[in-house]
Amino acid sequence: MTVTRIPGGVCAPKGFTAAGMHCGVRKNRSKKDIALICCETECSAAAVYTQNKVYGAPITVTRSNISDGKARAVICNSGNANTSNADGVEKAEAMCSLTAKALGIDPKDVIVASTGVIGQSLDLEPIAYGISELPKLLSKDGGEDAALAIMTTDTKVKQISFETEIGGKAVRFGAIAKGSGMIHPNMATMLSFITTDAAISPDMLSKALKAVVDDTYNMISVDGDTSTNDMVSVMASGLAQNPPIEAEGEDFEKFTLALLEIGNYMAPMIAGDGEGATKLLICNVAGASDVKTAKTLARGVIASSLVKSMFFGADANWGRLLCAMGYSGAEFDISKVGISMSSRAGSVKGVENGFCVPFSEEEAKKILSEDKITIDISLGDGEAAATAWGCDLTYEYVKINGDYRT
Amino acid sequence: MTVTRIPGGVCAPKGFTAAGMHCGVRKNRSKKDIALICCETECSAAAVYTQNKVYGAPITVTRSNISDGKARAVICNSGNANTSNADGVEKAEAMCSLTAKALGIDPKDVIVASTGVIGQSLDLEPIAYGISELPKLLSKDGGEDAALAIMTTDTKVKQISFETEIGGKAVRFGAIAKGSGMIHPNMATMLSFITTDAAISPDMLSKALKAVVDDTYNMISVDGDTSTNDMVSVMASGLAQNPPIEAEGEDFEKFTLALLEIGNYMAPMIAGDGEGATKLLICNVAGASDVKTAKTLARGVIASSLVKSMFFGADANWGRLLCAMGYSGAEFDISKVGISMSSRAGSVKGVENGFCVPFSEEEAKKILSEDKITIDISLGDGEAAATAWGCDLTYEYVKINGDYRT
């Protein structure tokens, strides 16, 4: 599919405005800590959530609000996850009511999210102040402020926007995301808010989102931990006036590919900006008997602490890659496994037919010293393939997480 | 059961001698790298192995040799895991043949183990030299040398020996172990060689070992990774002349409790000496609906990178404990969860009825700054309990594993 990058982030699609500001949940005044994304019309809406059994109050409230497949706004604070507090649901509902009142919409049309420390009561005073000010700041230029406001230990702003064609109409997509620590496959693993002006039914929107999240956001691993609060949501305003997508077919496929474009952009962005990361790792598994096997292996390799440490040290320890495959839980024929690693600096093969083979240590060191490394695993068991994204494990990760709250 | 600590390690039980020396697998001449444990008579033998699908050649050979429930010697080198090499099985079999020839026993009575780097061909020359010298060094005082020779990045020698009473006879037990990195629950997770002079059938020996490993060695997590090579073996010489244990009953129970004594000693020893660890973490889960749930939760908490990092920083982040429980995969009623943490410095409660409650940060910091910390989780769902052992995640872990091979 052809997409044309355009500016605007979540505000690029017709109907959307956004804003971000510092309201006071965080003490650091230079860090924006509350974001609002708003649509001038009611949107089809869908979301996927963390699979952690301990999930935040915002998840409970958003799940309920979005159950009718409709939404008009996203309100999100950073600095406090509003989770594991006795009054969490009450506070999350208050965030929706305040937002609805400020925008003149229904509280049930608000998607609410929080990210930050777990288990500390959320102070509504700065939140209420922020929600009273944000509507005045809403604009078509507010996408980046919103992206900045949802960041926690992220070091880079994560946003994308582009235009493509669906049903003969120009349709726009935008997205922001936050990632960093506590990111693990097989879950809705961070916060990402997607907007589009495509016309699509809530059911088809949900179906497209689930498929794309499974192949992208859920194939990221930073530390094997899974947050209580993370979600990916999408709102579709319909203002692009394409023939509404209400069933599978060419338009639905195009729509899904557009969401995939977002997922494929955000997954490496999030993985490469993992807490303390110095390197983005991309693991491609090909020749698997089925997609589940390919995904399990790709994620197993990316999630191994020993593998992650070895990349930090640029140490071509092929045995660790085999070892991680072995305890991933996937079934495969070890005697057919081949592994090579590559980067801008070149490519090196270290495993053939399941056994380690001689390789140039010097060349491998050069290749593994780059900041973006691809691990290619071939299985020879079938046609299925998958990709997972991760990062190295560094001193800095330990430092960040040894004293996160202070 | 009453046990009396005695010296001797694996040589304490009647019939056993041991030796350890530097043979040259490792370049560092001051580090012993090959160990031999030998019994003057044929022993009942049993072992449990890594559950990694990629397992070392020594595992293949030992599994075959021990299938008749009999063994007389253990040969083990450190420095090279003899795994993922095309000629691994051939080399492991050669180690058994050389040992058998040197001792005048059957090659099928040799337990062979290797630990170290994966994927580098094992040079038999130093091994052959070592095996030719070791029989001359065998003595009742050789237990510690054997313990030293199997160490890799371990910082402490791990051995235990004691005497107890079974069937009216004094029966002795000894054990050595190596641990450090790549240690994760639910697998035979490191190398440990146990000796006893109890008389017991191979079947009952295997049954007792499996039960004990499940509750002890398999409840350790250092980094969530699982080695390709690890095993726990036990040899029983029968020279204590107790009435042979051939069925369940009081004597079998006593025997199992003696093995449990070893497991309960080695598990915290291994966890607390995890790569780069500065703190031993003990997680007790009580009030679970069943043992499986209790084990899953205890291991889930101990294995979380975020939890491990928080202990390194002595940061009482209760939400991370709840979060780790939530993605452990276990079923439990979050609304009944209570969590407290304790050490020599005192005890602090931070979670009641599933919610975080106020606590003294100052007191918590003092408690978490100790080098041995217990996490007590109560569920209120039933009567089952379990304990898991782990360690903090430190800069040093990353350093050790960033450049393991050089």
C-alpha cells in the first residue's frame, strides 16, 4: 500500500485536535503530564488492554465506556498509574466526568488512561486543573504536546501520521505512543492512541486493531514484565467520507494495512527506546511450521536476559540464542536451525544445522557494535514467519528501575 | 527430622571419594576445572535434567548411562559446556570411556556433566590429562576440591554434609552444587551432585529426588534463563546398611526429608550467589487454593526484572509485586491479597485487601537495605503454600553477561 507521510500526529486525520500540558501530577514543571485528544464528532472506537490480571482502574472504566464501540475523547495523565488504590475507579470515573463536562460530551464517550507509579493515590486537584485548561489549548498543532505528555521514562517522542487511499477517498491516520519499561509480548503492552478519519464500523475497527496489535505491539519485549495499565485505542471519525467499511473486503484490507503501518513503525520505536537501551534488536524467524511457533521463538529470543546482556557487550555468543530458543516453549527441529546476525556493518552466520560453526570474531564484534541489529533464524520446518522487537539489557536499565519512585 | 552436620561434603557418606584439579580447559591455572566423584561400590542412581529443548551432549549421554538406575562415578568439567557442537556426544562418551578405564569400571556407570560456554568444540586433550591424574588424587578429603572445580561465575563454594537416622542406622548425605547465571524455576536448573550411603532402590531414589527438586532447586530464579546442561544427580551406595528402602513408608519419608534438607540448603545458597547478586530474596506465598498456584505466584514475583531491580535499589514499590503476581499466570482473588516484607531490620506491610496502604518509607528502606529479604504474600484462598528463592538484578549481572566469553 502507498502511504504519504504528513505532519500532525493524532491531529492529522479530519476532526481531531489535541493538547498536552503540565498540570502538577508530576513535580517537575518542565514535564507535561496530561494529554487530551478530542474529536468534533462521535467516533467508532476500539481498544486492546493489558492481559495482566491486576489491571488499573482506568482499564476498568475505559473498557466499560467503550463497550458500545463509540468514543469522542482520550484523557491521559502520566506520573501516577491510578492502580491498586482503593479509590482508583472513582478517580478514573471523575477524570471522565470532568473531561465530558469541559467538552460538553457524554462521560461514556471518554477513553481514560494513566501511566506511572502504581499504588499511590491519584490527587484529583492537579488533574481537575489540567482538564479545565486543556480544552482552551486544543488545536490541530497539539499532537506533539499530547505525545510529550504521555511519556514516562521514554527518551524519544513517538508519533506518526500519513495519508493513504481507501474506497477512492484520501484517508488519514495518526498515532502517538509511549513505551519504555514493563513491555512484554502477548499483551497490550504500552499506551498508544490511534486516530483516523476513515469511516468504519466499531466491529471491523476492533477486528483490524486486534490483528495488528498481535503482530506488532504484542511482539515487543523490553524486560519481560507487563504493565497493569497499558492499552492501544483507535478512534475513527468517518470524516474522510469513504464508503463505510462494514465487512471484510478490499477496503478493510487497506484499512488493516494502514494500522499495520502504524504498528510496524511504533514497535521498533518503542523497543529501541526501552529503559536504558543502547541497541534495537530485531528477531526474524522464518521457515516455521506455523505462525504461533514463529512468534514464540522470536519473542523467546528477544526476551532472554542472557541474550539481551550479550548484545550490550557486543559478544557473539551463538549458544545463548540456541539456548533461548530451546526454552521458549516452541516445538522445532533443532537439526535444521540456521542463525545469522546482521547490521549496517555486515552479516555473519554462526549456526548451521543446529550446531555452532566457525565465524570471524572480529567481524561479529563490528556487526554487534552497531545500534540496530537483526537476528535471522531459519527453521526449515515450513512457511510461517514472525518478527519480534527488543533491546539490550544495560546498567542503565537497572539504575532506572532500582529507584523508579524517587 | 534431626540431622547432625558433619564435614566431608560429597565424601561424607560411606564409600565415596572425590577430587578436583586444573586440567587446562580453562586458561586460568588457579581455577580448578575438572571434578571426579567416585564410589567403591555400584550405587543406585537417579537424576533430573534441564527442560530446555536444546540440551547438551552430556545430558544425552548421562540420561542413557543412568537409565538402568546404576552409577559409580561423576566426571564434570567447567569452562566448556560441550553443547551445540557437532561432535558433542562423541566427546561426552569419550569422557565416560576415559573415566571408566582410569577407574576400572563400566563406561555406562559414569555420570558426565559439563558447564561453561556453549558452541565451542571441547578439546579432549586437557580432559584426558585430567582424567588420567584425578584417580591418584581421589580421597575422603577431596569434596571441596570437587566443589571448587565445578564452579563457573559462582563466588562461594556450595557443599553440605550431615548424618541422620534411617531404619535404625546412621545414614550420611553429602552434596555439592554450582549455580550463578541461567537459573530459572521449573527445570533442573544447575549442577548438583548428591551422595548418600543409604540403601534405596533406584525407583524410590528417583521418586524422592523428583519431589525434592520440584520444591527446592526448581524454585530458584536468577535471570529467567534456563541452561542447556544442568542436572541434579544422586548416588546411593547402600553402605549404611539400613534396611533397603524399596517402597513408600517411614524410611522413605525420612530419606526424602534428608534430600529436602539438601535442597533447602542449596536453593538459597544458589539464589543468593546469582550472577552479580547483592541480595537474597525469599518469596513465601500462603493461603493459596492449591500448590501449583502458590508456586506460580512465588516464582512469578521472584523472576520479575522490575521486582529484582527494585530490591537492588531498596525501593519499596509494592505495585510491582502486585503487577508481577498479575502476569504470573496464576488465578487468585486480588481483593484478598496481603503483602509484607521483612529482614533482620524489621517488617513492613504495604498491601491489604489487594490495595496499597500507607507505610513508613524510612522503615521500608532500612528493611530493604539488608542482604536477605523475605516477601510474604497471603492470599486467603485456601491452605496451600510455596517458597521461591531469587536475587536482585544489578549492574554487575549485566557486566558479567555482557562479555561472558572473554
